Amino acid sequence: MSHEEHVSDAEAGFVLSTLEHDQLVAAKREPVPRRQLKGGELALAWALRLYLVFMLLVVFWQAWLAVK
Amino acid sequence: MSAGTQPERRLQVLAAEEDVVVTHEDIDRAVDRARVSAARSRSTLRSRAWLLWLLIGPGILVMLGENDGPSMLSYAATGARFGIGFFLPFVILTFGMAVVVQEMTVRLGAATHRGHAELIFERFGPFWGWFSMIDLGIGNFLTLITEFIAIRAGLGFFGVPPWAAILVALAVLYSALLSHRYWTWERVTLAAAAFNLIFIPVALMAHPHWGGVGHALVTWKPLPPFGRDTVLIVLSDIGATVTPWMLFFQQSATVDKGMTTKDIRFGRIDTLLGAALAAAAALGTILATAVLFGHISAETFEAAQFAQALQPIIGRFGASLFALGMVEAGIVASITISTSSAYAFGEVAQRPHSLNLPVNQGKSFYTVLGLCAAAAAGIVLIPGLPLVFVVLVVNVVAVLAMPPALVFLYLLVNDKEIMGGVKSPGWMNVLAAAVVVVLTAAGMLYGISVVAPNALAWLGRL
């Protein structure tokens, strides 16, 4: 057991007995495993992305006209 | 976050045969969790009530936080332009949609102990992660600007000059962070958010026609005329309850609070309670301004103008409460939205991101939070900027950005590898899909109303 400043043995023991392991800040440094989007998911994500871009252009055009 | 950036202690946990690093952030979270465990170990009614008190927070904050400046202006415009009718039950429906969406973030945060931005980046890669972050960043910044517009307008009713109004708002925002404890921040912000209910007594002062209210809630009538203005208000009212920042905020706050899968039931109660309170305030605002129906044009009204218009009807005190409600709405939302931006930045940049961090350990977190708020506040003070442009688009942009965000939320809560036994049941997926369909359809209807108004008129005749 190595020692570093500011956190006592008692505090460390308390943390380890109270928090779930993956709640620890250290555990969150481990990345969540990657997964690839499947065909349908990818198509839906792209479709909604294009929808958003197109609709934003519409919104800004309308707002621009309203402000003018 | 790299090891060694904060005071920490390496412990060799012999039983598990692994190195565990304990930080002060962990200690603060463990203190909160110990209180929850102690309350859970007892089965008296009082201890259950205490447990609920300990576990509520993110849900109420996100719902009352979304009753923000532009949202309250949207509800006020709804009441003034359409009176009592279709929009009363419609607004309740939108809060129902918000509950469906936000409940998923509670489960996701409790099961994975990761923020929303972090999960999208790590699970689906930076390509989709950056898209989500850009949506969030633009939406949050535009919304923050409107919060300071609402604060400036609300305090302007009392004769406070804009620069002083903005300084007051920033002072409250920074004060809420001084404790460097999530728990204290949450309770301070909850106390401030409770003032959102100020719109309920304002509604009572306006003496609404309760028979008409009951009729509207049951029959959804009278229906508004089908046209571009109605579509815009529909979209604006949806954007007043369902927005991307809420997903990121509630999941990150659930994680920062230290909630686990054992707490999901209380997270649901928290979310439902928040939705009920926020819906009451929203309906109160519509009822308050419904007395203006037929008397004014509410197209470009700001907070102070609504308060001034109400003053002859509900008196100076009532109008002052209305203006103060707008100020509160802007302040609480500026706190929650800037925090949501800081959480997301920390998650993506892998920097410490918690309200439990002392300033010296969470420099990037507090810097992002403070700078976002300060930049938005500064923009509001620049003379001559067409800020009405921002107010007009912010809720609409929120609705349009939701379907892409919801797809990733849907994929994550149905991912058994990260959700384990709390992945979404089938009926919840049906509700979530219905929300995506409604939001997309509302967005497309809006698009048609702008690009092809004749087609909208044709739809109205069907």
C-alpha cells in the first residue's frame, strides 16, 4: 500500500467500502468499450443529422427575415 | 484526467488484487452515499422520507431549470395569443414527453456512472461524439444568452440598469459554486428553483375562468387556428420542455450525485415531481397571461413588457412577482445550463468534472462554467445586437436538435453491455420512439410552414 498526501488510510477505506467500484474517479479513466453502429442505426443517425442541418437553415432564414 | 492532477492515494486492495486511486472527489461522494445507505437501512416512514429528500435533485433541477427565460416567455406568449384552450393540455403532454426522455438519463447515469457526452464519445466514437457536442455547445450558448436577456428584462421592470442586472445574475451563479460540494450546490440551486412556482400566485391574481380551464383540460378546446403562428408556438412550447441540454445535465448530475441502480426508483420520483412542479408553473404562466388574450399583440414581447401589460389587471405587486419569476427562471437556468456545458467539456476532454472538486483541482471545469456564463452575459450587454433573433430561434433549435440526440440516448439505454438489467423495456422504447416521431413531425410541420406556407394552409383544410 503506497502513501500519497491529503487522503488518510481511514478515508480511503471509507470510500472503498461505500462507493461501487465503477463510481471511483479512477475507474472512470477506463474507457467504455467501443461499438459500431449497425446499418439501420447508421442510416437513422445520418438521416436525422441531415434533417437537423436542413431545418437549421430554415430557422435561421426565417429568423433573419423576421429581424429584418 | 491524468493521475497525479489531484491529491490522491494509491491503495493496494489486496482482496481484489488491483490498484485503486482514491481522490477527494471520491471522499465527498462517499459521504453523500453513506447518508443514503444509512437512510436506506431503516424502514420507518420518516427514514423513507429522508431517503427521498437525499435522492431528489437532478430531476427537479432539470425540469425547473428548463422553465427558463425563453420557456416562460413562450408560455406567456401562448396565454396572451391563444387564451385558455388547446395549449393547457398540450403543455401537460409535453411534460409527459420530458419525463419519458429524462427517465432514460437517470437509468443511464445510475447504471454506467458516466456522463452522456462521455458515453457517446467512447461508445460510438468521436465522429458522432463531436456532432453531439457541437449541437449541445451551440444550443447551450444561445440559450444562455436568452437567460441573461430574461434577467435583464425582468430586473429592468424595477428600473435596474442592464449592467447591474447582469452582474447580479453572475454573482448568484458564482456564489452557488463557492461550496465546491455537489450536495450544497444542488440544495442552493433547488431553493432558488422553488421560486419558479411564483407564477402560480400570479395566475390566481389574474382570476382565470376555472370552468374554461376544466373544459380545456378535458376537451383540448377551443382549438387554435391552424397556421404558421400556431405551429411556431407549438414548437416553442415543446422546446420549452424537451431540450438536449437536459439529457446531458441530468445524466451528469445523477453521476455526480453518486446515484446507483438502487436509486433509480427515487430518480423516477424526482423526475416526476420536477415535471409536476414545472408543469404547474408553466400552466400558471399561461393562465396569468390569458387575461391579455384579445387585448395585445404578443409577437415580440419581452418579460418586462408582459409584466407591464399585466399590471393594470393584477396590480403592481402581481406584475412585480411576474417580473421576478422571469429573473428567477433566467438565473436558475443559467446555473444549470452552464454546468451542463462544463460537465460535457470535462467528459470529452477527460478533465476533472465534478461540483465536488476544489477550484485548484477542477480549474478547467470551473473555467468553462464561468466563461460560458460570462460570455453570454457580455453579449447581452453589447448595444445594437439583434438579440430578438436569438429569442425567436432558441426553443425551435432545441426541438430540432432533439431527434438526433434521442437516437443516441435510445441506443445507449438499450445497450445491454453497459446497462445490464436496467436496459429499457419494450413499452418504454415505444414511448421513446413516439417522442422522436412527434418531435420530428413538429419540426417538419414548422419547415413546411416556412418553406411552403400554401402547403400548410392545404393541410389545415384537411
